[in-house]
Amino acid sequence: MSGRLPYVKRRKYPHMIAEEAEVWERFVEKFPDRFDSVDYDFRVGEGQKIQYEYPAKYERMIKMLSQHRIDVVGWNKEKPTIVEVKDRAILSTIGQLMGYHTLFVIEFSNLEKPDFLCICNSISGDVIIVFKEMKIPWVVV
């Protein structure tokens, strides 16, 4: 697991492009008490299987670069929430959240099952229908 950080605006957010960082900052400003702490660029999954023998430092690098990365894991005490931050939420956002959830539960079976949250700048009516059906909460900021 990564190291938990205070849930506050920061100068930089690992792995977030500028548009996503702006969406995230608006969320933090609008909901300053939503999380106790956060992890950014939270890696889950096994990553790429290594087919050849490499020195240990390279194997670790290959794994880290090929693992799936959750934008944010928000924490309230020990309850995790998998957060996907998007400029525009689309149907593939659901696949990301579901995949991250599955990998998180497998890897961190000792923790509570995480909740979902999509934070975005915009979302279409069709995607809202699917989010509602899948019971995935979203926030437009």
C-alpha cells in the first residue's frame, strides 16, 4: 500500500493530468470533510508477468510500471473508497472502477470492501443511467 496523506489541496497529484487535478481540487474545496486521508496513484494487481530473468531492481520496476493505478483511495478511518477522477465520465469509467474494486478486494482482503466514487467535470445522461443501475455514486464539480 502507499502512504496515506492528508486530505487537502496539494501542489501536485501523482498520475493526474491537469484537467483531472482541477476536478479533484474543486471536489476537495467543495467537500473538505469527505475523507480523513487519501492515497494517490494507488497500485493494484500483479502487473506484467516477467518472461525473462532480470535483476531484482528491474523486475520491481516492470511490476510497478505495469500495475493498474487507482487515481485516489479515500479513507475514512479504515473504510476505503476507490475514486476515479475524470474530466468527462464515460462508460469505460465504470469498467475501471469495477476492475480496481476486484483487484483491491483480492489484494487487500484484510480490509473492508471499498466503496466507489466517480468525480467528474461532466457526465452524459446515458452514463448517469448506467451509474444509477450499477449503484455507483458520482459527483459533478
